[in-house]
Amino acid sequence: MKIVFLDSASMGNTSLAPLEKLGALTVYSDTLAGEEVVERCKEADIIICNKVKITAPIMDALPKLRLICITATGMNNVDLKYAAQKRIAVKNVAGYSTASVAQVTFALLLSLMHSVGYFDAYVKGGQYAQSSLFTHYGRSFYELTDKNFGVIGMGNIGRRVAGIAEAFGAHVAYYSTSGKNLAAPYPALPLDRLLKTSDVVSIHAPLSSSTYNLIAYPQLQLMKPTAYLVNIGRGKIVSEADLARALNEGLIAGAALDVFEHEPINHDNPLLSVKNPEKLMLSPHIGWLSVEARRTLIEKVAKNIEDYIQ
């Protein structure tokens, strides 16, 4: 069995040993689309990829291809309808990063709410050593206890985030973007009501036609001026230009994002030039990236291959 991993750089230094046991594995750090994919995979029975696009012409050019394994949950980089016509199986991995994404959600949110960077700089910069007071009142922060915590997207990650929010003493409600996940033990609210009543709005939904620009300027206008927005779902769920405008106008207290409309982020992204950058916490799509999550991901890709070839 000949296996080609097209973009292993997306896995960092994660061991690929579980894959090496399954056949002749060829690994490329990065692969450009089109002809380079065809050239590298012309003898492949199985392709493994994360972001490399596998289109209909590529599949036509690879007569030996039997299985495409995606090292992610999202499958929009593969023409799924054409793969089905060609009888090429496509397997993704779901649920591998739930704990990691939930943890990063609260790392970003709490860093933002508590001005962690500011207080750290206050001590390390020497101001605290010069103070006559044992504490510092430079920034105020509020507890999550008894606050309203709104979750957009009540899948596995949304449920984990909701549970952690409850542990902080928050009151959880949610909006289901699919209309299917309605069995959660929390109130299901229409989007406008969720936005109006929540002190924190945390997004954990996939990108679809119904979630594209789900949060734009009209929705941000509904939120409390003391509320925080967190997006760990998909970048295009939130209009970045509208969010930058809302922050500049003081419509909300702050925002934390781990995902962006374009990744890597464009140098002229309006979020990079907001008037008060302390209102914004940004990280480069690391929610899924814990060591444990990446290890689990490779193990589950290997299991997908094992299940297919048995």
C-alpha cells in the first residue's frame, strides 16, 4: 500500500509512526496544488492531506487512488461529490481536538477579560516595585459567576465550553446554527436574543452558507457594551471589518479570535489597526494544536486507513 502525506508541516513535530506501519509512506512537508499533487501521488493508493485541495481533475489523473484521508474535521478541500462518483473514499477525523479547543477558548477569553498582559507588564516593567500599594487598580475585571454565557454551535466543542462556563458559575444558553443540536441541557435561544442577553458570546460552529458572516455589524449592535465575543469556530463566521468597526465604536468590550477570514492573516486586516488593541486578543489558529490533539489526530487517521484496508 503506497501512502503519500502531502503537507506534513501542518502536524508540526508530531510522530508519524502510526502511519509508517501501514505501508510505504512518502512524506512531503508542503505541496502546491495541481500538477505537483499529481506528480507526487501518481503511484499512491492513499493520499493524506490537511489543506491541499484534491479536485476532480486531480482525481482523474490518479487512477490508483482509493482513499483520501483528511487530517482535520472540515472536508471542504476535497470535491466530495466527484470522489463519490469515482468511488474514492474520503475520511476525516472528528472529535480529536475538543479538549484543546475548549482550553484555548478560555485561555484567550480570560486573558482578555483580566488584562493579563497589562498586569504582567506592570510587574515586570518595575512599576509595581515602585508602588506604595500592595495591589494595583489600573484595570478592572469582572467574574464569570452569574454572567450569561452564550454559545453559538452546540456540537462536541460547544458542549465542552458550556460545561466549563458552568463550572465558573455562568448561566449558559445557546443558539444552534444547524437547528439539529437541540438536546443540550441549556436554553436554546434565537440568535438575536442570545446576542442581546449574553455577557460572553463564544462561537463554535462550522462554516456553511447559513453561518457565513453570521456576526456582522447589525448583530454586533445587539450586544451589550460590556460583552465579549470569542470566535474559535471559523473566521468567515464573523465579519472582521464590522468587528473592527464595533470595537472602535465601543459597541462591545472586547473580542478574542483564533480564526480569520484568510489564514495566515492578511497584513492589512482591519483588526490589526483597531484604536484600542487591548480590547482584542488574537492567536494564529492554535485551538486544535495541543500535543495531545495532534497525537490523537494521527492515530485516528491511521485507524481510518486500517478500517478501509481490512
